[in-house]
Amino acid sequence: MDAKILQIGNVDLDLRQYSGSDQYSDGDIEEELLKIVKGTEDYDAVLSQCEEFAIYYHLAKEREFITDVMDISKQDEVLEIGAGCGAVTGALAEQAKHVHCIDLSKRRSLINAYRHQKCGNISIQVCNYEDSVHTKKYDVITLIGVLEYAGYYIHAKDPYAAFLMDARQKLKEGGRIYIAIENRLGLKYFSGCKEDHSGVEFDGIEGYTGQNKAKTFSYYELNTLFKRCGYDRITFYYPYPDYKFPSEIYSDDYYPCSGNGFVKSSNYIAAREECFDEIKFMNSLQMEDEFRIFSNSFLVCLRQRERSG
């Protein structure tokens, strides 16, 4: 085997297009994560005694719940773009024939590989998606918390559209792209939570006036973007309280009811302001018309139309 392709258990880790430095990192906590996944498979025991949110964020089983509504079968080949430390890779592998991961970070990819080393249907490629070289087409492509960072790694005038149009070329007929992303107009941002990527209160709802390249979109902005990129079969889901730790996933066929047991949103690792009573606001909504507008995040399925005849 090529010296730049590592075999970690049953997982191939391809470093042939690795730039030589990790361009995205949570810092030294990733070394702790690597030690954990090398040393144990009982993550629940680790998390029960751990106070570091970053470790919980990457290893918690709840992260996998976002895949529950995805249309994936044992005949499907999946491309997971921005796989990171593998928070959902294992769940995808349980459902699919094969999962090919792409991620910028060697250290994160090592965590993913050791974490899933017993899986025989996962391969990991370490490189910028834009630099990945392969002509394979996939049944399913996932971008979980990835599209919002396109400004960092897609070199185009409109990196978000360029990313989506390129991904479309990698889909088989009838293929699906699943995108999980925060809502720029999510209720939590109005009620006092900081914007997830910049850490600045009201940053997204004020139109991102700073220099941070990461940006999210509203329901209507996403619809317009997807249609402009040639997608016309678009299905929105509404993970609650967000796509990171969803306890419920609603859809246009299934909205919550008032008094549904809503909870106050969290910054997770920092205190938040409380500009108004978020739960009272949720219960005041006309769910079929307004819930989608203020949903904290979205999961969107874009389907490639099958050719007729």
C-alpha cells in the first residue's frame, strides 16, 4: 500500500493530497479526543465524567440523530464532505454500502479513522474538497455543518453556489444531497444567543457586518440559492432545538403543536442574554406558516431528478 495511505483497522486514510497542515482545528482538545478513541469504545462512560463540552460535542450519540430522516439504503454509496471527527460517519456507515469521507484536517480524520476502525465500509481522504480528484458519482452526499464555511475553501466569486453546483455533478441519477445548517434568522439569535460561527450577538440577523467568512442563510435565501443552482426537488426538515443535538425533526408534513415542550436555546459553552421569553414566543406561532421561518436550523434534502425514458 502507498506510504501515504494509512491502514487504521479496516479504514483507509488517504493522505496523498494532504496539504501538510491542518487548516481547521478545535485546538489541543483534539489530541485528547484522539487518545480517547484510541483507548476505549465506551464513550458514554467517558462523557459521564467529562466536563469539556468539545469532547461531548464530538462524541455524543445524539449527534447521529440528524441522519434518522435521511433516505439511505444498503445499496447506496455516500460522500460525506467535511466529516470532521466522525460525529455522524458511523451512523451513515450503518445505513449505507460505503461512506467516503473528505476532510481538511489530518488530526480530525485520524480521530474519525480510529473511532470507526472496525467498520469495513469507510474510507477517508484528507484534503480540501476543491482539490479532491475523483470522478466517482454517489447516491448520497452530506454536508453537515459545512456549506456555511464555503467562503474559506471554495475559491469562486460565489463560493456557496459553486460548491453546490460542483456537488451536483457528483450525484448519480436520483441522488440526494443532505445539508444541515443553522438558520440565519433562527429564533435563538433574536432571543439572545450568540451567532454560532462569529460568537457575536445578532451578527447573522443584522446581515454579517464583520469579517467572518462563515455565513448562514434564511429559509427563503436557501430556497433561492438551491433553485439558482439547478435543484428543483427541495425538502426542508426542521431539527429541534437544532441540527447538532436534535430531539425532534419536524417537516412540512409534521409541525409541532403549541405547548409541545419547547426548551430555551443554548450557547452551549457561554452564557446567553434573554431578550424575551423564547418559549412563550414559540407557543405563539402559527406553526404551519411561521415555525419554518424561525427554526434554529435546517436539514434540507436536494434530490437529483431522474431522467425519463
